[in-house]
Amino acid sequence: MAAPTPSAGGVTHPDAGTAVVTALRAIGDRLDVLESAALDDEPDAVHQLRTHVRRLRSVLAAYAPLFDASVAQALRRTYGEFGKELGTVRDIEVRMQVAEHELREAPEAPEASAASAGSGATAGAAPTDFATEAIDSARARLIESELEAHRLAHARFAARQRMPRAAARRVALAMFLAAPPLTLLAAEPATGVLGDLVEREARRAVRRAARLTPSADRERLHAARKAGRRLRYAAEAVTEEPVVVFDKRVHALATAGEKLHDLLGDHRDEVLFAEHVRRSAAHAAHDGEPVDALDRLAETAERRAVDRLGGLHKVVRRLRRAEADWAAR
């Protein structure tokens, strides 16, 4: 069993409850800062706030046996609702970011390329008017129209944070951190209890990831992605300041969980983007606008989604190895 490691200040965490509550307080401090930035719509603030909400919920779930179940579950549920509010804004941001990148990299339409070749145009010449029209139409559908959607979604999000429900959420977290509802298990040595709970999360992630195939349905993909995320945050909570309990083998678990989460998250983003573009193409066709650029963007996103899952075996193998190394500690 790995021995507790002192933090940079030379302080060890003698019991499991102290260690995890210290980690949760650090997350709570970041939430306060990030919420203010998100309300001001600062760059990437909504994304970072959503990430830390997920971190809070993951740590509460992974180390649930240390706390009164009803209190911890209620707090997780409350912040789950907050995460959904953030997700409404963030999903629009992701769509715009992906669209901006893809339109910037988009090749000329086949018709335009053929026309350029026939006229003796040099490689790298500017797209023809037809290609430019198609790209401009796609940009209007996928980015410019989304700017207003984002503005409205953020305004609704900000308005909700001025409501009593949001204030009650903040109070609930503050009360939990000030007087944690600890169980008897929380008084046990941190190394043994937290090591076992991290191992439980690793086994859970392996089980869910091992069942995946490239043809797995969304529900299974989503479940495995969340398991990878929870493993990552649970491991990081006890290996990074202000709580350093375990050695690099837990870092390996965190990295493996992150790789699984990122791969499946990238796959999900591609699938959702392709669906969004297909819907936009249908509306464009109804309005008599060119749809070739949209069709090609959707097809490319669909191919990338398939390609993402091609790396699943390697990621799962890495996760299995990290879990086995930790189990043999």
C-alpha cells in the first residue's frame, strides 16, 4: 500500500474525510471565481465553470461513502442542474468553434475545383464565386445565426443565476464544506480508504469501456465517457495540490481516464456537429440556398466520428494496464 505523501507545505492528510473535504474546498473556491467570469461571458469561462462543476460532482460521487448519502446526493443533483444550464450555452460555443475551424479548412467545391483546373488556374488560387457563395451561406447558417442564439442563451443563464434557486445552491455547497456530513469511514486513514475507492472507480471505468465497440449505441458511449471523467477527477483530487496522498500510479489512472473521456467526447462532438449541419442543410435547401458546402462538412464530420472510435482499443488497453498496476499496489 502506498504511503501518504506530504504536500508542498509538509502537511499530510491523516484521514480520508480531511483529504477529500480539502480537495472539495479547493474546487469550491474555483467555482466562485469562475462563476463571476462566466456571468461576464469572459472567454472560455463557461467551459471552465462547467468543467469544475463536473469535477465537484465526480469527486462527490467517487468518495460518496465518506458522506451522508442523502446530503451528498442532493448536492450532486443541485449542481447537475447547474451543469445543464451551463451546457445549453457551452453546446452553442462548441458548435461555433467546430464550424469556424471546418469552414476555414474547407476545400473548394468540386465544381469550383474543376472550373479552376479547366481555366488553367494555379494551385491555391482563390475559390470561384460559386464556392465562395456556398461557404458564405454555410458560415451564415453555422456561425452568424448562432451568435444571436448564444447571446440569448447566455442572457437566460445569467438571469437564472440571480434567482433564489441559484443562491440556495451556493449556500448548500458552503454549508456542506463548512460542516461536512461525514460518516465513520471518513475517520479511517486516507491511504487505505481512498486507495480502495480509487480502485473502485478504475474497475467501473474498465467495465464500461471494455463493453464498447465502434457500433456501440450512444447510451453506452456516454456511460463510458462519464466513467472515464469521474476516474480522472477522483484520481486528480488526491494527487494534486492541495491534496497529495498517492504516487504516480494514480496519475496514470487519471491520464487513462482522461484519454477515454477525450476520445469519446471528441466522437460525440463530431456526431452532434454532423447532425446540426444536416439540419442546417435541410433549412438551407428549403430556402433555396446552396447546400453543397454544408453537405460536405457533415460528411467529413461523420467520417471523423468513425475514425475517432478507431483509437478506442488502444485507449482501453492503457486503462486496463493502469487499473491492473493500481490494483497490485
